[in-house]
Amino acid sequence: MAQRPASKSRRTRQTDADAPVPVPRSLSALKAEAADCRRCPLYRNATQTVFGEGPARAAVMFVGEQPGDQEDLAGRPFVGPAGKLFDKALAESGIERERVYVTNAVKHFKNEPRGKRRLHKKPNTSEIDACRWWLDREFALIKPRLTVALGATAARAVLGRNVTISKERGKPLPLDNGGTAFITVHPSFLLRMPDPEVRRREYARFVADLRQIAEQVTNNRRAA
Ligand code: SF4
């Protein structure tokens, strides 16, 4: 198990995701394997597996929830409206997207067809835990020093337990592989806010969280 804080829940949960994770040959080999994944039912209703992307030695890994409609069609993570907001926030916080690895906790788009539209559906716990098979292998290969969980689904995947974002947001959480996790909101949470003033305020908080990450990366580089 590459990422998860030492905790009581770790000792009590025994799934195949707890088995030692063999280090895959490369990200491209892992991506090719994931393309045929049938570990949970979500592949049935999606176009393709949307795997993570970014440098194989990235110091920072961002983990989102799952691909959305546009990501599902493009086969790339964070390219839809939430991805555009994420890019803007990264740029404002001084983080270059090309230097970080971006992935999702769940790699198929869970949706419910409604006429010509496909409505987003939140992945459940068993789907998140099934897809951790792939996330664990991304961790094993990349070994990020910082892992940023965007929202509750990502936090569950990274920490292996349910998390209340408001309680644990912005705190460095040590992981058992020596890395550190940070939790913040998912950019789609900001897009769903109906009140423009509240949305502006929450966006500023999100950028402040990312600045904290950028600062941590700089401190790690100085210490290395
Ligand atoms: S969501 Fe994850 S575990 Fe489920 S089929 Fe897709 S890649 Fe496999």
C-alpha cells in the first residue's frame, strides 16, 4: 500500500488493495493495462478509461474524483469546465501543470443517461476502493512527495477512510510512504456555487490552498 496514514482503519480493512503493490514498468504500460480494466461496473457506461497524466517523477500528484463528460470523450483528465478552473487556479498559485501529475480516484465516468445528456453520478465506496488498484500503482511509480486530494472522493481514495473536508482541509497529513497529503475542495464544487460572491470567496480559498502546496514544494526543493 503506497499511500495512507498509519491508522486503526488500516489494520481492520483487508482488501486486495492492501496487498503489496508491485512497481509497474512505466506509466505508459500501466495506462495500457488500465484501458481494459473491468474491476468494477463503471466501464460499461463510459467511453474509455481516463488515466492520469504528467511527469513520471512529479513531486506533486493531484487526485480528483472521476472524469466528467468531456474528459470521458477526450480520454484526458481535467480538460472540462472544472479542469479549466483548476488550470486557472494553478497558474495563479504559481504551480505549472506540466510539472505535476494529475489523475482521478475513479478512472471511468460514472453517469446516468438522460435523453441526449449524461448526468454525473458520484462514485460509491466500493467503486472508489476498486479503482484504488490503479491509484496505488500510480503512487508506487511516481512516489510523489505531496499528494493533493481534491474533494471527498479523492480524500477517501488517498487516505483509505471517509473524510470531512472542512475538518482536515489544508493540514499536512503524513502518509505511510513518507509523503504528505493535503486535502482541499474539488474545482467542480466551486462551479456549482450559485452565489457569485460566495463563489469568488471560495475560489480565493482554493487558490490559497494551492499556494500553500507551492510553498511546500519550494521548501522541499531547498531541503533536498
Ligand atoms: S472505474 Fe476503475 S476499477 Fe472500475 S472499471 Fe474503471 S478503471 Fe476499473
